[in-house]
Amino acid sequence: MAALRVRSLVTLHSNRGMLCGINHVRLMSGEWGSGAGKGGGSGGSVREAGGAFGKMEAAREEEYFRKLQAKQLKALQKHHVKEIEQHEEDIKRHKEAIDKHKERMDQLKDYQEEGKKKHD
């Protein structure tokens, strides 16, 4: 079964300076594993031959990349969770430091007020 693939490109006409959309139409055989040339290369002798083995190989390849993508997404999520935890720990540590500095400022203020009372 032949399928149509349409790709739109935008080109700039130099004589008018206008953008114009152009549709390119390409005929393809439609199914992965049904022959050579899918995905930008021959894909090897099994896929070149087509038939059931070619389709099975294409399905395995698709499954491999789906699993790889899922694994990468899981790793990325784990990384983000660790980053969030680290930032939350940093926030806690910074809040504690702010509280210590405020306490020291209060102590200095009290010390300054005591000094004024002694001189009065």
C-alpha cells in the first residue's frame, strides 16, 4: 500500500522578499520493514528483503528505542528529583544562616543600646 508523505517548506523569494510555502510530496511504500530505504538507510539485508522478517526487525528496533527513551526519561526525572532535594536543602541552610545573622544583628543592637544608656 503506497502512502503519501507531505513536507512543508518555507522559502524566501529573492526577487520579491516574500515568504512562500511549498509542499513537497513523496511516495513511500508505507510500512517499516517492507523494503530498503526506510529511515534514511538500507537497514541491512533483513530489512532490504522485506517481508515478515523485515517487519519483525523494524518492530524490534522501534521497541528498543521506545525502551531507551523511557529509560532516559526515568533517569531525567530522577535527576530532577535530586536537584529539587538539593535546592530544598540549600534553602533550609540559607534560612538558618539568615536567622543567625538576624540574631547577631539583634545582639549588636542590644549592645549598642546598652552603650548609649551607660553614656547618658
